[in-house]
Amino acid sequence: MTTDQAITSVLAVGAHPDDIEIACAGTLAKYANQGVKVSIAVATDGSAGHMKIPPKEIAEIRHEEAVNAAKLIGADFYWLGYGDEMLFEDLDTRMRFVELIRQAKPDVILTHYPDDYHPDHRVVSRIMFDASFVSGLKNVETESPFHPGVPALYFFDTISGLNFHPTEYVDITETFEIKQRMLACHQSQITWLKDHDNVDFLFMTETVIRTRGYQCGVEFAEAYRHETVWPRPRPYRVLP
């Protein structure tokens, strides 16, 4: 079975505005080019992400940046708006993520690696594992009807590739340019990372995807680990 036959919808969930663009924008663009419905969700408002702009203002800026990036590939966009650095798993939060999955109806979910560096990333990873199982249970009720089955789950690369050993790669050489355009939408973070961490946002990301490309024999690649617990594996390739 080919990817086109198997996959009709993909949901990518990041903790912060720009996480998706850093980790998997090239893959999402490739899905979109294949006619797959793409949904992007951002869990927190990014309000801690600046040294000079106050929280409410930077949250509004980052929301607009994320919306603009999603538009470049025609993705549906979901903004959950939790406080930056203040995301915790509780019943209400789990149920909100269950509702997100039921709205997006994904065949495959892309999200953070469980052992990533940031607390918000780790929380999102765990919630998505749990919520993507619960979303298929009819007796657990939310506003939207249940989404049958358990979606395939893939964890995307860590921000610098540390402690991440890929099991699969996606060649994004043809979608590298659109990934860079999506990243460039996040101008506030280009400034923030330079001032706060002395990191060149665009150069850092290109370095990682060039390295992943070298590992699998292409110019640019994004790397993933597949969650292999039952019933998540598929007998066909899920990634584009």
C-alpha cells in the first residue's frame, strides 16, 4: 500500500509557535503537495519568548507569525493558548487535546520526542500519546464525535539533534525553500534566540537538516522516531 492510499490527514502538534517549523515543516509541505490534509496545532501562547516585549504583546505577535507560517502550506491551524512554560497534564488539558484530535481526524500525528530538552515539549509529547489513544474511545465524550482507531505516532527531532536517534527520515530537499519561508515568519524568535542564546535560528535549523540529510544520502532531511507500541505500527510507509 502506498502513502497516498493510506494517509489522508496529518496533525503536527508543537508546544510553542515555531516548534513545528523547526522540526517538521518540510515534511508537512511534502504531505500538502501530495494532497494530504495538514493540520498544525500550537499548545502554548509563546508569551515567555522575548527579553523586551511584554507577555501579552509577544503572544499576539507569535500567534500571527504561526498563522502566517501555516498559511504558506494551506494548513488548518489550531491555537490552544496555554501559558508558555506553564503547561501541565491534568484532566481538562487531556480532554482538550482529545477534542483537538477529534477535530483534526489525523491518520498520523507528529509531535515532540518524550526526552526533549524543554518541559513544555515533554508534556506535549506525553499528552499526545495519551490523548491519541483516548480519542478513539466512544464512551469518552467531548464536543466532537470520537475518531476511530489509534493514529500512527511519530516523534520529530530535538532542536539540535542531541539524544535523538532516528528510525526514519524524510527527504525534504524539494521543500527546503518553503520550510525556510515558514521559519522566516517567526521574526520575533530570530531576534529572541540571538539575544537570549546567541543562536542563529535559521542557520541552526539548516545545519541540523543538512546533517540528517547527510546521514540518509540526500541534501536535506527531517528525522523521526516511530512509536512502535501496539496498535500504532502500520504495514506500509506513513511518512511522505
